[in-house]
Amino acid sequence: MRILVLGAGALGGYYGSRLLEAGADLAFLVRARRQEQLRRNGLVVHCPVFGTTQRAVTALQAQEVQPGWDLVLLTCKAYDLQDAIAAIRPAIGPETAILPVLNGIAHVARLREAFGEAAVLGGVARIAATLTPEGEVRNLGQWRTLTVGELNGRITPRVTDFVALAAKGGIQAEAAPDIRGALWAKLVMLGTLAGATVLMRGTVGQILRAPGGPGFLRSLLERNAAIAAHHGAPLAPKVLETIQDIFADPASKLTASMLRDLEGGGRIESDAILGELLEGARRAGIDPALHELIMLHARTYEQRRAEEAGP
């Protein structure tokens, strides 16, 4: 299988390295700085399960891309989606599948509008990883899951073939008949985690140990689950229980990557995660006050970041 991975950061670098291990004919589509870094040092990945790997990889810039790929894996941030669409367009042929693992929901419609409904798969990644300033990928935990499915609910050969390849490389891969439900379940979990830890500037455990913290987390999770249900994706009891467990440990050191981005002065995916849930609450007739407060906090940070960056 010929695979083009857009991005060689935390997600793209990790999943790409495991797909290469499985024998995929794979290249990374990256910007000039990352291309030079990869050509100089190779792709370095640190994983608590598979140890440290370092390998030479094929790294392309947008002007070097040609058609002929079976699958394009999108691992960019949601705010880079428009640039990503332009970058991958030369790679897309009539049989190319596009697998986005972006946060949120809205990217699916934008990709289908750009490339046609048949081209786009649904994907959900669950991994805690980061890219160091030196360009090395670090998997920060045991998670390395990838859920893939057709948006019409069918299980097709292109899904099962990719899942089998990913599993061969050590990715915890699964073909899902209800990928829309999986996308919403992730948004509920991530929206609760990001909304809570960004607003409170602390870990899940620190929030739970603060007076009023458990009630705040419970209320936010319940509202997010109600938003998903209103949009036709009610969480199965076991899925909801699993998410509730994430927010029940007073010793938890868990935070959202959005908080790490914010504290590092970087861009944040406010629209794709927090904004999506705010608009979802309004459409569902759910009191949006809590989501408005979270979004205001994120917008204020973005204003401050823009002012500090200067003209």
C-alpha cells in the first residue's frame, strides 16, 4: 500500500513510523524546515512499547507531490486544514482514499466538499505524543489507537486492508461501522478535557481536588454528551462510563494537548473543539453559558498571543 502522510509531527511521525515498520511504501509531505530536519537526522521516535527507532524516510514538499497514492493520511492541526487541502490536491487520484485524524467534526464536510464524498474516510486517533524542539517524536503513554471507517457505515476492503497493515506495525487499529459515533465520542471526551484543563489551567486531578471541581467536570461532561446525543450520536453506556472514569481520579496528571500548546505560547484548536461544542449546544437548545465561558477564555488567549506577536 502506497501511503502519503501529511505531516511528520507527533501523530504523523508516530503512525508513519509504525506503518513503515509494517512494510508500507510511505512518504511524508512536510514543509521545508521539517524536510531538512528529516533528511539530516532521519525520523526519530521514542515509544515506551517499541523503544527508540531512527530511520531514513522519504520527505517531500508540496511541489514534489504527484498522483499514485492509495491513501493519504492527514495528521495536521485543524487550523491548518485549508493549507492541507491545497497541499494534497496534486496527490489525489480517482482511487485515492483520504483518512483524516483531525480533532473535531467539521473537517469531514470540508474534505468531502473538496474531494468528493467517496474519497473521504473517517478516522479517530487516540495517542499522547509530542514533537520535541529537536524534531524527535515522543509517545508519552501506552495509547496508540487508530479507528477507521467508511462514513456510510460499510466495511470495505480499503478500510480492512489499511487496518490490517496498521495492526501489523503495532498500532491498535480497528475498523468501525459507526465512525461518526466514534468521532462524536472523541469530541465529547476531548472537549471536556480541553475545556476543563484550559479554563482551569490545571490537571484533571487538580481540578477534582479543588472545591467544586468534581461538580464542574461532571456538568461539562454531561452537557457535551447531551450535545452529541442531540446530533444523532448518543454515547453507548460503556463508552460514557470509560470517559467518566477518565475524569474520576483525583491523582490524575492528565491535561489536554491544547493546554500544553497554550502554555507554550502556540496556536490552539479552539474552533475545532471548543467552538464546535459551543455551536452544538446552541443548536441543541442546551444552556451554552459554560461553553461560552470556555470559548471566551480561549479567545482572550488568542487576542493576547496576537498582540504579543506584533504586526
